[in-house]
Amino acid sequence: MIRGSRSTSVAERFVRLGAIAAAALAALLSGIAIAERSPNIVFILADDLGWRDLGCYGSTFYETPNLDRLAAEGARFTQAYAACPVCSPTRASILTGRYPARLGTTDWFGAPQPDGVERHWTRDKPLLPAPYLDQLPLEEITIAELLRDAGYATFFAGKWHLGGPGYYPENQGFDINVGGHERGSPPGGYFSPYKNPKLKDGPDGEHLPDRLAREMAQFIQTHADRPFLAYLSLYSVHTPLQAPVNLEAKYESRRDPAVTEDQRWGQEGDRKVRRVQDHATYAAMVEAMDAAVGKVLDALDAANVADRTVVIFTSDNGGLSTSEGHATSNLPLRAGKGWLYEGGIREPLIVRWPEAIAAGTTIDTPVSSIDFYPTLVEIAQLNVSNPDVLDGNSLVPALRGQPLPPRALYWHYPHYGNQGGSPGAAIRVGPMKLIEFYEDDRVELYDLSSDIGEQYDLSKERANDAAALRNSLRAWQGRIGARFPTKKPQSVSAP
């Protein structure tokens, strides 16, 4: 198991620290108080929420009035992506602005390393997964560290899943940590007692999303007089599938009895895939998550800081559709969490910034979770001048109604997903997306402008395009030092 490896050179760290010092010095010399020039930042991250799980993204079964209102007041991105189809790597990309493959954090933290596969359900698979780092390296300068060192108060609540003791939120730039530890799902479930070493139990039956939102609201109230980064990383809507009984009953009564099992289920590889959004417990979890977001938005209004606060809402990977309860359908997108198809990586993304964004804006430009770091740097008016330390681009021009330069987006997932996906990688350039599958050394090519559901593989009829994209993908993997799965020795195969 790989632990504590340096993914950032000493020279690069000095460059990044120098950029921080330069930004702080520039602010000091300008004589402008940070409280007067920098907006607050509220970042809300859902867990396992699918692209079509909000009303404003087309769901007709789930109710999300608060997030729908947020979208109406700001910008809704239609082609926003997570940097990985599972959680920890995407979370690392948000905090660092770097691709998981560059960091070495390519799988969810706790997944088996190559030397543990013989004890895992993947032991009969033909490939050994690549080794990966199982904590966010302390050498990385997170966006929380950057903002804290520039004068922001920093707060984290909810799911961390980026490392254990010594790698918790308080070790990565957050002044306050409520609930963030190494586990990827709530250890005691969604109701108190929580069994969380970083979260005191509430009254028996207290609901976790509401508790985290109240903690966030209290932080906003007590820090309204200075700029803050408030990061709400909801455990919702990750398993276990649990919700208040009254909400479950509400959605149970709304299920269409005319939907047949043949209509409800399809097939993706060797897994069945949900095709209809009608899971009552999951729907109740989505509504409870939305209510928590509403509590945070209300806190901004009550503290009279909403007009100078940037609010960002997104998810860490696609909706869970092919295993572990088959909670949601991502149609028209294909597959879900754990897969490199669109259902596994395309996310809802809503940004409200009253100073810059016209209400009701829709942005169709493809963007990625690696873009949040440079976006927040620009919003906070800091100056990280060395482009080599970041993989992402600032989204501020797009938020202000200007075009973003064209670029390729990449994914590298050299692991077997619990949800049925296999080791692979992907690249998107314009509307064209290529997926490479490592088990059988093949590719699939899709034109997303006409085939959002990835049903028509064009790799044979457009072989030149497929070859060019595959070469670009491999060149990128070489530049960032990506790790690959290996052929499994016979001794590690089936016991």
C-alpha cells in the first residue's frame, strides 16, 4: 500500500508558496482590506448525486425547490464533469486543481491496493489495479490553505474521505472541521447517534443533513464580518439509503404502478441498470439534501451576505444506478457511478454569484472539477501566476458571459469499480469522446452532440479520429506520470 509519497516536488512547492506570499504581499501593499475586496465562498458538494437528479436538470420525480431556485438565480452548467467516476479522486481534484492521475489519487480511499486483490471480489479479474495514494498529500497546497493564508476564515462540514488522522480537514487548511474523517459513508447512518469521531451526537433521531446545515449556518452567522470559505460536503445521497419516514411515504405514494419491471430495468455489462427514477427512499434523501441546501441559503440571507457570496453546488461522481441499491436512473446518460460513460462522470453544477452572473444563465461549455481551484483563486483576487501547478482553468470568463478557450478533458481510472466499471481512460475534445478499455485493449468513440446516451460507437467508421484521440490521451498520461493496471500473475488469479 502506498502512503505518504510526495506527488509534488520541493521546487514546485516553493513556487506555489511563493505565489501565496506574493498574493499576500500584493494585498498588503495595495492597502485594500480583504474584507472589502473578496467575496465569501460557499461550496456545497453532494455525494453520488446524478446529473438528472434535480428538477432543474429534468427530474420529474425528485423535488429540489431550493436548488432549482439557486439555478434560477445563477448559472446552470449542462456539461460539467467530475474528474473521476468515484468520490475521493474527484474530491482531491477540487481541493488541488489537479487531475487525480497527476496526484496518484485515482481510486476511492479504502479500495484494495494490488497486493490486497486476492482477498477482494476482483480477484478473478484479468488485471491488477494500479497502486494509488490513499490520502491527499500534505505537500499539496489546497484551496482552503490558499484562502486561509490570504485572510479567509475556513470551515468544513461533512464527508472528507481524503485521509485519516494527520490528513483530516484541519491538516489541509480548514480552521473548523465538523464531521470530516476517513470514512466514505456515515458510520452510524443518517440519524444520531452518528458514531463519527469528528461529530458529536445530537438527540436520538437527529437527521445528519439537517445537522450539518445547521452547523454551517452557525458558522456563517458568526463570521459574517470577514470573508469566509464555508465547505459543506454532504454525505447525502451516498449509501446507506435512509431517509425520514414521512418523506419516504410521500414518494412511495407517487410511484407509478403502471411501470413494469421490464421498463424499470436495463442491462449495462454484467449489471442491471435502473432506467426509471422511482426509488422512494432515494427520492426522500434528495429532498432532504435540498432542504439542507435551503437552510444554508437562508443563513446567507439572514446574515445579509448573500449579495457578496459565491455559492457553488455540484456532485463528486454520477448517480448510483448499477449496484448497491440501484438508487437512481441517469438516463438519457449511460451507466452511472464507477463507469467512464457520461452517467458516471457528468454532474449537476450550479453557480450563483450576484456580482457577475445574470440570473437564469445556462452554460453549455464542458468543464471539470479541476477548474474550481483556479476559479476560486480568481474570484478571491489572488495571484497564482505559475500555470504549471494547476490542470484546471478559471471559469470566471464563462460566468461573466465570455467564451472559454477550447481544450481536451481527460479521465484515468485504472481500477475496477464496485459498480461494474473496468479499468480505463477517456478523453473529450469538442463533442467527441473516446473511452479506452484496458482489459481487452479496445476503444469506443462517441459524438456527444448527437448521441448523449453513447449508444453508437463510431470507432470503426471514424478510425482516424479514434487513433488521434487515443494518441492524445496517451501523450497526456505520459506527461502527468499516470499509473496503469498490470497483467495479473497466475498466482493471484482465482483461488
